[in-house]
Amino acid sequence: MSFQTLPAWLRVQCEAWHMLVTHRDKHPQFVLTQYEEIARVIHAHREDIRLDSTSDAIDVLCRSGCNNFAAYEPNGPRMSGYLCSPLVSLLLNHSCLPNAAFVYVGGLQIVRALDDIQIGDEITLAYMDGLQPRDVRQKQLSAVYFFDCECSKCCGESARAQVDVLMSRAVSVDGQMPEYLPTDYVQPPAIEPWVLKVVDMLLAYCQNDGTRDNFDQRLLDCVGSLPPRNFSFAAYTHWLECQDECLERISAECVSNNVRVWACVSAMYVLAFYTCVYPLYLSLVGFQCLETSKLVWNTLVASEKPNEMSNEWLELGLSLDRAKRLAR
């Protein structure tokens, strides 16, 4: 089959593929050694694969290795592997706060906007998960994709950039645990006001009850005075582990109601951190909204005395009304 007889979409992808940079001279030697071993196997079957030399095979692996994207399951946020779409790699650059993302419908990979994109604006994707400290993201981007990130979240003085600086703070050894995090699940649940405020801001925005005007600044105002032990990637990790532990206990079907309420509280914390890190319409934020609403509803249903819980839940800022809004 000649090149001209290929379908038009495939010819475009082939042309884009040959325009991608291999960065072969920047790959670590141990990676090139692995590629050489793979290339020898490929070269042994060169008649089937149609590569002229081992060097060509190494170029293919280098080009693919630094121009791929994480692929996710169609119905969830879980990563299922990596893929290389040459045209997308050629046209769309990285941002730690992107305005677009991949979604999967059947066998189709679709680039979907996460925010209003004006004519002339650059469309950006996140090459890696943004839920990491700035220095970790920059090291990984440099090591895998061979560039220094200069996106609006990593550089400048925008409100989002300042929130990122706060999230990226190191936590001292004597203050690693967030202040409100439970050491056991006997103590009554508690939740910080900033969490409720951030979640309500998210809900108002996503339900068209609010505007994006000054959203990032209001976000910064909510978290700007929080100490690192309560607001950082380290704090987020603790609350995520708390949520996961609570969910495991709930799955075991041998838990107190306190554990169920702590699961709701920790899920609210995780959602608040997602709001501070990710684009608001990222699917992962939506999945966390749904998970939180399910936890609130199921906890009410499982309670032996739901009426007596009302005042306690209102004090915590957890309510059926908020659960319904989260689930929309």
C-alpha cells in the first residue's frame, strides 16, 4: 500500500509523526540502552515492521517516549496506559492548569474544552497530573519531555500561581499532620471553614449561580493565611489517605457512624484541594463531587437516628441540600 492510498486522516498523522522531535541526544543512557535492546528485537523482524535499521527503531522509541499522553478509562478517572497521537502532540502544548483535556467515548479520543477558549488562545493539555508540588512537576516534565515549564501556574504572580506556591510548601517534621485530621475515629468530626467556602464556590460556579470573575482571587483569599500543615500537598495526601481508609472500613460493613461521617468530611477536604489545583470542569473534580454526595446520602440512610444528626451536620456544614448540589 502506497502512502497516497492511505486514508486522509492517517496521512495527516504520518506527516505529523515525522515532524515530532526525538530528543535522542537528551535521553538518559539507561533509557537508550533499553531502547537499543528493544530495537534489536524489532530489527530482527524488520521485514514485517519495515524499519531500515536499529537506529531507526531507536528514533521511533525516543519520539514516542517523549510525545505520549496518559490514557484513561472511558467511564472513570483511572489511567489505563499511554498513547501517542502525533497530531495532538504536535499541536497542543502543556500547561499545569490546562484549558482542555482528553475524554474517551468508545474508541474515540476527544479533546474537550475545560474553560471558555477565545479565538487566538492557545489550547493546552496537562502532560502529567498537576496534583504534585511545583518542583516535582518541573523535574518530571524536564526528565520526560525535555522542557522547562513556563505555564501561568508555574510562573508569574497570578492568584492561581500563588495558590500553587502555598500548596507546594514543605511541612516540618513536627507539624506534618493536619490540625483537624483524626488520630482515631472516636473523636467527633470537625471541618475547617475554608473547606466549606471553597466547595460552595465550586458549586455556585458549576451551577451557573456564580461567575469566574475574581474566582481565583477569592480562592487565594480563602487559603492564603492557612499554615502548611493544613494547606499543602502533604496535607492533601493525609486527607486522601483518611478518605480511603474510611471507605475501606465502610466496605467491611463493620463501622460506627462516626467513621461514615469522617468519610464525608475527608471527601469534602479532597474536593476542596481538587478545586484549588485542577481546572474546575476536569472530570476528576466531577467524580469527587459525586463520591462526596453518595457518602453524605448513604450516611444519612445508614444512621439509626437521622433526625438527631441534623443539628450536628449543619454545624459541620454537611447537609442533604449540599449533597444534592454536589451530585448535579
